[in-house]
Amino acid sequence: MVATVHIEQITGSPGSEAYTYKDTTSGTRYYTADIPDKDSTAYPIPIPTNNNGISGSYWVTHCINVVSAPSTYIKNLRYYQTWNSNPKDDWSLGTGGDLVIGISSSTISDARIFTQGFPSSQYDQATGTVGVCGDFISGSHTYYTTCASPLSGGATTIADFDSVTNAYMVQSGQVVGATTGRSYCIVTQVLVASGATQGEKADKTATFVYSEV
């Protein structure tokens, strides 16, 4: 039997967190607040006014939820995003701007092979100053700051994971057996630099892929 899988965004306090289903019509938007809304105009990410300044969204947490079991198992959950060039240029985020993802390995090549995500039991709510700036994954996210020697302190550009061939390994090995349940989680975050262009940005496609038996 072919499994049914949902993508979910996680928000709220650990222990009472909310899992919001996301499909092609209810995607994710980045805010300076921990909310799952898609179309709100509240909480935009300010452009820094000082030279070389960086501000950021609140980080966003996603996982997949297997709501209808596979016949045997799902394994090797991976994630990638497609861009014309890179987030800094495609979204005009300014020099130093980016879309980053939490990383636990010390190299990009390892991040494509070994598990980079974390169990939902280690979910860490996004923090920051509402309406002003989110705390950075690198240096603030509990899971990635406790990993041994993560690349760039725990976050790297999503541009390194731009195709199924170069995908980020969310969870290697078995994700679920012939049952339902949630996968490991990922976190992503928009960084905006001085010199960025104001305005709503074009939608981009994010993809989870896995092997099913």
C-alpha cells in the first residue's frame, strides 16, 4: 500500500506545539514571529539600516507526517529547494543575506549522507523580538548549537541543496515501518542584509523526497 504523507510546520511552545498541514496552496512564509500563516502582512522582516547589518526571520520548523502507512517502510528522507541562482540574488536579500538551514555536520558532503534533522521530541520554538528580528539558528537553536563542530556554527545556505542529487539528508535509514508517524525535523531561516530590496518575494519550491517499500 502506498503511504500518504503530509508536510507540517511546527509552531508554539514545546509540549503544546501545533502541527499545521502545508500543501501546494498553503505554503510557508517567513515572519518576525512564530506563526504558521501563509498570507499575513504582519511581522515583515526589516532591512537593516547600518552597513553590513543582518536581520532575520524567526526560524521555521518542518517535518513530514506519515498519515497512511507504507506496506513495509519509508527510509532516507531528503530535502532540497530549487533556485535560479541563489537566495541572495533571487530574492535580492543584500550582501550577506541568505536562506539558511540547520546543519549538524561539519561539511556539505556529509550533510548529504548523514542525518541532519532532529527528533520532534527535541523541537525548539523559534525565538526573537516580535516584529523586529528572529534569533539566529547558528548560536541559538538548542539542537544545532550542541552538535559537535557543525558547519558555520549550525546553519548553512540552502543553495548547497538545490536538487535531488544534492539533497540535504533529513533522516537516513528508516523513518517509519509499516505504520504512521512523524519524521525528524528541519529548520530554515531568511537572513536579510543592508542593501536588500523591499517587497514580497517570488515563491520557491521546497521538496521532501524518500524511498518507500
